[in-house]
Amino acid sequence: GAGVSQTPSNKVTEKGKYVELRCDPISGHTALYWYRQSLGQGPEFLIYFQGTGAADDSGLPNDRFFAVRPEGSVSTLKIQRTERGDSAVYLCASSQGVAGRTDTQYFGPGTRLTVL
Amino acid sequence: GNSVTQMEGPVTLSEEAFLTINCTYTATGYPSLFWYVQYPGEGLQLLLKATKADDKGSNKGFEATYRKETTSFHLEKGSVQVSDSAVYFCALLIKAAGNKLTFGGGTRVLVKP
């Protein structure tokens, strides 16, 4: 079946601009996660959705970052007033979201964001 | 806080050599442990996992044993192939603290023919 998909695969923008990154999770997965991976480092957690609500947004670095999942499926990560330090690969993952179980998170290919 | 420390790479090996990648963790709680792999040009894939002490995860000839006493989850493979060239990430997750994975910095492995 289809895995997690992310669009665009690459995004180049200028400092100060607004960007939106999209994630389509695996069908039926209720849990969705965003991570950020800087060059040469491991992914860092940003936000986790269970259904439509953000269950944990403790990883968002500041209020320029925001994410939504209005219908409990597709999610959009929004970055306002982009800065050069936001350049990274943004990864999305989804899991079944079964309560009380340690779900496997399945990752998408990522969106490479470059802020000039 | 929670953290994962992996040996730094790159690790360069010849085909059929034995591979070990060390991983240790610090956790406030009882973690589940994972190894993810990122092949060139591809996304992160789960390689194996273990959810309680002394469990052994295994897949594709790779193994890792959850050692609570040494807070470690070292990855091993007895005979590597060129196709094992990738970046390997150790990670932990504490269910009671949410579902977020905490990753190590990754170890690049290069297997030469």
C-alpha cells in the first residue's frame, strides 16, 4: 500500500517568506508526527497529532512554526518569516495510534527546505 | 531529559566483515528502543526494535539486545554486504512521555567490496 508522502520534495525560499509543507499519512493512521533533521544530525521531534488535535507540540522551536491537521488525515506544517537556520529536511511520520501500545512510526521521504 | 548517544562515523568495512554500532541512552522512564536505517536517497525505515529489557530485536541479519543494566542497545551484523551501506540511527520512545522518538546523531556505514 501507499506509504507516507510529503510535498514538495524540495523547497527553496528567501529569508522572511512563508512556507507550507504537506504530509499525507498512511491511510487509517490516526497518529501523525513532524520531525526536523539538520545536516549530519538525527531527526528532532517537533509536534505530534492524535486525530485532529496536537497532543504534544513541545518540540516546536518558536511561534513562527505552526502545524494543523483539520480533518485528522493530511497535515500542514507552516513556517512564518523563515530564517536561514530553518534550513533542514522536514520529516513526517504516521502510526496506527493504538492506545497503550508502542506503535511503529513510518516515515515519509521528507521535504528539503532551503532558506536563502 | 532523554538522550541517545551513538558512536560517530563513518565506519568503513570490507564486505563480510563484522559490524557493531554502539548505542547508549539516558531516559527518565522505561523506554522502547529502536534502530532506524536511512539508505542513500531513501527515507528512514525501521530496522528493528525492542520494548523491554533483555528483548532481542532482529531483522535482515541485524540484531540488537536491550540491556537495561548498561543502558545500551548495540547493533550488530555478522557479515555485512555492500547493500548495508547507509546511515543508522538509534532511538528511544517513552510511551508515558508521549509518542515522540528521541534519536541519536546517526552513524554512517560504508561497506566496500
